[in-house]
Amino acid sequence: MGKDDGQIGVVAALVRSTFLVNAVYAQSGQEHGLTSQQGQLLCVLMPQPYGMSELSAMLGLAKSSLTGLVDRTERNGLVRREPDPHDSRAVRVALTRQGSKLAEEFYVETCRRIEQLPAGLSAAERDTLATLLGRVVLDNKVPVIFMELDDGASARKH
Amino acid sequence: MGKDDGQIGVVAALVRSTFLVNAVYAQSGQEHGLTSQQGQLLCVLMPQPYGMSELSAMLGLAKSSLTGLVDRTERNGLVRREPDPHDSRAVRVALTRQGSKLAEEFYVETCRRIEQLPAGLSAAERDTLATLLGRVVLDNKVPVIFMELDDGASARKH
DNA sequence: CTAATACAGTTCGTGGAGCGAACTAACCCC
DNA sequence: GGGGTTAGTTCGCTCCACGAACTGTATTAG
């Protein structure tokens, strides 16, 4: 494992950057009155509504966990359960007007802060970082979740 | 933000790698019968015992949160509260024999898995990644916590 | 040397989060 | 139309995190 110069190891770098991003997420959420889970839920819903099962797969949660999360978020007026027109068992969780607004703000602000993290790197270095880290996440097929909003996300369908 | 080619953005890369590492942490912990918080506590204690206040600063938790975490971990037989010889208000939280063993196993296994994540990169690329990410965490002075075991620790063997 | 203050930890009450097991209701389809 | 699947919820539990209030020791001021 290459790190004989004073440099930090890749494991430590990953672990600590994780810490960093977690903290940003939590704090940004907090400032918007959101837990990071609720913030995540809002972000996932930004492009379109989803069913509970879809959400639970996307977020990596048990369905019973999701019920609670949606309950709490709904209680805060940020999402709404709508009946699915094609399946009366199912439910579509959608952002309310307020939720939509808050999601946008939270998303923008959180991105801004995360983008700030590598501010000490040159544009080229940030690009390299994005490429390498991007390959890591692709190689490990991250559940495809989370802030998928980079764009290509919309094409995802059940 | 440079991402006009098909490449993922640096924000998305960071966010998703965070997801990845979180998952590794949680799963590795789970397989050792640990929550990630308890796993983290054990790791922090590997080099030496600490007082509650020190721990709460290192882990970024309120003191009252730490009491509970240590309680639960102690109940599992992994740590022990010892009186501080120099301050009878204070307490030193130390690993038990069992906790020490488990911490080592958890630590090694978790590192192994995290090290696995960038397996698709060449050695040189991993090194670059470590350098760039290392600068990011240094620039943002990560609370200096977490798996602190890397500092001198690369070749560390207690 | 006492009195005020600061500090170390705990307790208590609250709420979010996550899980599995058991359940209801709708769907599918043969 | 009956059996198996699927969508979601409910229930009971544990963990986690917080702030406020508290106990008791240390420290420092006067």
C-alpha cells in the first residue's frame, strides 16, 4: 500500500472524506430543519414521485423503516402520499409545494458546500478526483442512489 | 463544474463514495455484532483509553450521547470504565480484552474492505486519489477523528 | 480557608431511525 | 376463484442523539 512518504493512505483518505461529507449533509440538513434522512428523501423525490417499495430500494431501507420516514416527513408537510392510479395497493410519494421548495434549497446549498470541499484543488485536480472517485463508485455499483440529481437520473424507471 | 463529457461530477462522486464507505462501515460492523458507532468507539480506543469528554470531542457527540454509547458498549463487555487516578470526577474508558480483540478484527476487516473499493484503479491512480483526497480532508481539517489509526498507523502493530 | 466557579459525567425525557415479523388488501394468473 | 405475489402498514424493540437539569469533584478567587 503506497504511502511511504508522509502522505495519508487511501483508506484513511476515503474514511475521512466520508466523515466530511456526512457532516456537511447533517449540518446542511439541520439548518433547513431536516434530518439527513429526510433531506435525502426530498432529494430523491425531486425529479418525480416514487412508490414506497421503489424508495425503500433506492434508499437501502426496509419497507417498514420507510413507512416511518415518510410518516414523519409527511407530518412536516413536505411530502404527500397519493394513490397510484394503476395499482390501488400502491402509493406514490410526492413532494408538496413546500417540500419541493425546501428540497431545492437544501439540494443547492448542500451541493454548494460539497463542491466547496475540494476548493483547495485546481480545476484539473478536481477533475482528476472526480474521474477516479467516479470510477470507484461505478466499479462498486453504488446502489445508484442518493443525490442522483446530477442529471441523467430521470431515465431511471421501475 | 467540469462535467461535459459523460463523466460524473465531483460532487456526485464525493456523495456516492460517501454512501459506499458508510455502507462498508455499517456492514462490517454488523458482521462483528457492532453498530457503526460502537465500532468507531472501539477503533478510537485502540491506541489508548480516553475520558468521556475527550471521546465526546473526538467523536463529535454530546456528552450525554456518549454516556449511552459507552453504556451499551460496556454492557456488551467491550469497554470498561476505569477511575482516573488523577481526577476522581473523571473516568477512563478502556477496551476490555474482548473489546480489544474485536476492535482489531473489525478494524482490519473494515480497512481491508475499504482498500478493496478502489481495486479497479492502478497503483498509481490509487496513489493520486489518496493524495487528492488527502489534501481535501486536510484542507477541511476533518475533526481529526474516526479511524485515527492511520497516522503513524500504516505499519503500526500494537 | 472558604465561596464561587468550572468541569466530568450521569440522568431523564424526547424524538428520529432502523429492523423483522405479522398483518391487510389488492393484484395476477392459470 | 383460489393460491401465490406484491404494496404498504403496524407493532415491538433497540440504538442513537440531543438538551436540560443534576451531582459531585476540582480549581480558583478573594
